Amino acid sequence: MSTSFVTWRERFERLRSNKLFELTVIGIIVVSALLIGAKTYEDEVGPFQQWLLMLDVAITVFFLVEILIRMAAEPRLRDFFRRGWNVFDFLIVTASLIPMDDSEMVLLARLLRIFRVLRLVSMIPELRMLIAALFKSIPRMGYVALLMFIIFYIYGAIGSFLFSDVDEFLWGNISISMLTLFRIATFEDWTDVMYATQEVYAWSWIYYLTFIFLTAFIFLNMMIGIVLDVMQKENLAIELESGEGEAAELHGLRDDVRSLRGQLDRIEASLASREGPSGVDKSRQG
């Protein structure tokens, strides 16, 4: 590898890790988001349409140069694509290269440019942690969602059997009943539904309160607990990776303990080999 190539790669690496460069990229992403929002006001921004188009081209070129700098800063190009967030940024920037002047592709180009706002997630570590925690908690939340579906199904069947004569629109069959229960779980005018059935069945408040207690208090808190648990583990992983925080100190202490334990094992093995099977120190024989 030539010396000039290494020198340029080191320069790109320093530029990529520069805080001012990162803040500039974040600022351009925010400007891109505002530009997308401004284009929805077609009547107001009509006279500035040409300027907005030029600004969009400039932002696209900036993102292209930025992604090329990040690719050039890697020792090997394949190292860049080993990180999921890098692949995400590359796809977003590549999709932004679709021109806006083609009438057949203009809608697709606008839709793809909306996703440039998501690059804020890849640029801010805290947002990356939140997204990673969300995706990692989905499998565990799936079991809670399955249990919630079972409760919805049972209560939906009961509500359809009991209250269909009160309001056919809300309790006509089990699917409509489950949709009504979803409305109740989100507290959207649920008291109006309850009062309507209470006029016929005075005890129906038990049905609603037990359902709300299960869904709004128990299951919702279970999902929140799962997300918080995963976020705590992700935060510990980030602290270990960065070498900061109590987690990193504990990890360092564990490494020291393992090292001392290994040294003690080697000393004991050395002493045992010197003493021999008879238990006598071989160095003192003769």
C-alpha cells in the first residue's frame, strides 16, 4: 500500500471523527428535513421553486461527498459495509440521486428524500441505542402482544354475546367487538360505551374495568418494562465499548481478577511439578 494512499486515508479518518464535521452533517440533515416540509406548501413556495431545487441538489451532493469520505476513511472498503448503519446511510444517499425533473419519477424521488431525515438516527449514538433497544425488545414484546390478543379475543366474544342487542354497531360480531375493545383500551370515549350497556346491564362496569385493568395497566407496563430492560443492557454495552462508566470499571475489575486467577493457577502448577508425585521438592533432592 502506497504511503500517499495511507496519508489520505488518515486525513479522511480524522475528518470523519471530527466533531465539527459531524455537527455539520447533522445540521444539513435538519435543513434537508425543513426543505421537505417547505415543499408541501406549494402555493407559498411557488416563486422560490427554482431555489429550492438548487438547494436540494446541493444537499444531495453534500451527502454524496460525505458518504464517500466515510468510505475512504476505512482501511478496507468492505469494512464500511460490515456496519448496518453504514449500509443504511449508503442506501439513503444512493436513493437520493434519483433526479427530480422526471415527471414519472418525481413522486418516488420525493418519497425517498423523506427518508433522509432518518439519517439523524445513524448520526446520533443515543438515537441508535433507542432503535437498537426497540428492535431487540420486539421478540419479547411479541409474547406480551400474543397474550393481549388472547384477552382481546375472550373479551370480544363475551361482549358480542352479551351486548350485541344493546348496540349492534359496536358489538355485532367478535371482530367489531375487538375493535371496540381497542377503542376502550385507548380510552377514546370509553365511558360512553360503558354507560350505554349499563342502561341494560347495570353490572357491565365489571366487564370494562377488568379489561382496562388488564390491558392498560398490566400489559402496557409489561411492555414498558421490557423496553427499559433492553435499553439498560444496551447502555451497559455502549459503556463497555467506550470504556466509560461503572460498567467499564466492573468489566476491568473482572479482567484483573481473571488475570490474577490465571497467574495463581500457573504458580500452583509449577509448584506441583517441582514437588513431584511423592510430594518432595525435586530441587532439594541430592
